[in-house]
Amino acid sequence: MSSALQVHHLEPSSKVNGPGQRAVVWLQGCTLACPGCFNPLTHAPTGGASYAVDAVFQWVQSLPPDTAGLTISGGEPLQQLRPLIQLLQQVRASTTLSVILFTGYTWEEIQKMPGASALTSLVDVCITGRYQQASRLAHHLAGSANKTFHFLTHRYTPADFDQVEQAEIILAPDGEIRISGINPPVL
Ligand code: SF4
């Protein structure tokens, strides 16, 4: 039986959360409290919805065939490290999707976590560090200048991130309007 992930939102198709067309998993829950956080609705640990890891993986398997990869964001994904590793193990074993991980933890903090080596073996690019409002960057997917990029495989280079657009507006089939990206417009 798989464990569960608390999920804020699953987006099947985005072009602003990493190179190419990507699915995005925003995980729910974050205690890091960066001033100026762009997504405070993801902070409460009981917000969103709970899904079995297997159910999230079934969603991954249903993605359009031209999907280049999966982006994991939040919230703070590494506050659900064990089920996240379970999900990424299935993604690596059964798909060719690339994996990009956004986390507010620094690379040094991640190295001290139990499971760090398992995690980093399952991720292509890890973007790490707290959001710092005073050093905000509205491009490269960094969010703020202190964040560091870790290219853990040869799948992507820094130049691939230079190409990513800053924002997108998604009109969902149910009529909901969703805004995403590193520099989203205020509607
Ligand atoms: S780690 Fe991310 S979600 Fe958490 S407070 Fe900082 S910017 Fe917000």
C-alpha cells in the first residue's frame, strides 16, 4: 500500500515551470515562512487534498504523450520527502519524464536529510534556497538571486532555463483561470 501526498494542485500542462511542456505537482504545506512568499495558500498542512502516491502516479501516466517532464513545487516538497521519493521512484522506473524540483531548503540542508541521496538520484535539476524578497529575480525560474541550480544529470543546461517564459494564463476546461510562472501578471 502506498503512502499519501498532500497536494495543492495538479497541472497537466504548463510551459513556464521548466523547459518544455511540463506537468506540475504543487505539494501542500510549508513551514519555512519566507517573507513575501508568492503562494501563501500552499502553507497550511491540511489544505489541498490528500492523494495516495499511486493515484498521483496514475495521473502522471495519463499525461499527454508530448509532455517533456514533471516539475515538483509547493509549498515545500521536502516536508513530504518519503512519499515524494516513492512517487519519483515510480516516475523514473516507468516513464522517460524529466524531473525538476523546486525547494526552499538550501543544498546544504538537503544533504543532511535522511533520504537525500535517494532524492537527488531521482531528480534532473534541483532549484534550492529560501525565497528572498529583497533579491527578487523575475526570470530564469530562480525567484530570487540567492537560489542555486543543481544540474544532477546531463539532461538540461542553464541555457535551457533562459528560454522559459515568465508567466502563463491557463483557461481550464471547467472555466477556471489559473496564473502561473516566475513573474505572473496581477489580474
Ligand atoms: S519555501 Fe516556498 S512556499 Fe515556503 S514560504 Fe518560502 S517561498 Fe513560500
